[in-house]
Amino acid sequence: MLTGKTAIVTGGAGDLGNAMARHLAHNGAHVVIWDIVPQVEAAAAIKRVRAHDPGVEYAEVDVRDRAAVDRAIADLPQLDIVCSNAGIVDAQPFLEISAENWRKHLDINLTGCFNVCQAAARRMVAEGNQGRIIMTSSWVAEIPWPEITAYTVSKAGVNMLVKQMARELAPQGIRVNAVAPGIVNAGLAGRQLREEPQYAARVAKAIPLGEPGRPEEIAEAVVYLASPQTAYMTGSILTLDGGCSLFQFDS
């Protein structure tokens, strides 16, 4: 399906990003993983992708560093698909949010996404390549969830970035969409589900389908957005949240 395509996955050493990288590779894409951890620490994640793409590449790129992003984009022989997935969530009640916490969320989750997507789009336009840009948003971009204000605001910005880019890049044939996962059993949410009974109890009431999502389910949606099947789709936020956004209340 994606044979002959080259895909970048930012945050590709993490649970969700690595699932995206594996599924893209499984469907024929050549994958380039970006993350901030040293390559030796990402060895296991790289190995999982290598099972599908023996030539998988890895680069230490901080998406906040625009010059580094530009260099890494320029160094690629080819670029067809961008999965701007790198992000953080560090929970703090609203009244306790520090300036550092707020700034870090916006710098990584929103400005970092802008850096990657603009640099990639500029190259695609220059080469006449009708590529695919896929961002990772979240169901909480539109629905508040306790103690993650900085995160929800950053993801709301991602949603509008998707729509702005889609509108302006449509004449060049570049499709821009996003996946919006719900509560996925991975990363911080996975740790909280294992270690914080109060969080697990809140989650149990919030998901109509009854259980958290899996990284593989989100990755399959990313492959769909990267595929020829979505040639007529741009500016969309594809929500995969088990029904969280349906406002389930206690009966």
C-alpha cells in the first residue's frame, strides 16, 4: 500500500509513535524515526520497526529546535509522509500550573508540531510532491479533562493547525489530517492506569466501550490516513476514543 514511500515518525521511540512506525513499515513504507532519546536507548524500539523495514533510520531530533528540524528534513533523500507525533503530558491542577510546565507543553506539542509540519510542507511544495501530513491530536482537544490544561490547550492548537494547513496546502495537493486518540493504554496514561487507582476508576467511567485503546488501533488509523484510500480527505480530525467524547454520565 505504501511501497516506495518514505515516512518520518516523530516521537517514534515512544509507545504510540513506535506503533505508528511499525505499521507504516509493515505496509511498505521506509521509516525514519525521530526522537530525543539517544539511539542506544531506542534500540529496542528501532528493532521492532526493523522487523518490517530492514533499512529503518533513526535520528536524534528535538522538534523544538527549528534549525535541527530543517537540517534533518533537508538530509532526507525523499519525503512523502510525516507523522508529527512527538508530545508530552505532565499533569498539574490548573491553579498549580507552572510557567515552565505551560511553556514546555506549547513548545513541544504545538510549536514542535508547527516546526516539523511547515518544514516538511515547504519541501513537498518545492518538489511538487503531493504528500501526507498527519498530526497526533487528542480527544481532549475539544473536551476538558481534569489537571491537564496545558496539554488540552496545546492539542486544541494542533486541531486548528491541521485545518489551517489543509486549507492553504490543498492547491498543492498536500493532504493534512490528524488522529485524535482517546485514553490509550500506553505512555503516561498506561502508567497511570497501572499505578493510580483514582485515575483508573475515573477512566473506567469515561469510556463507553469499556476499555482503553491500544497503540495498534491508533497506528492503523495513521496508515489509513497515509494511504491512497484517503485521497479525498483533508482537514479532518479522526477521533478514536472508545466513545469518550460522547459524554457518558452515571445513570
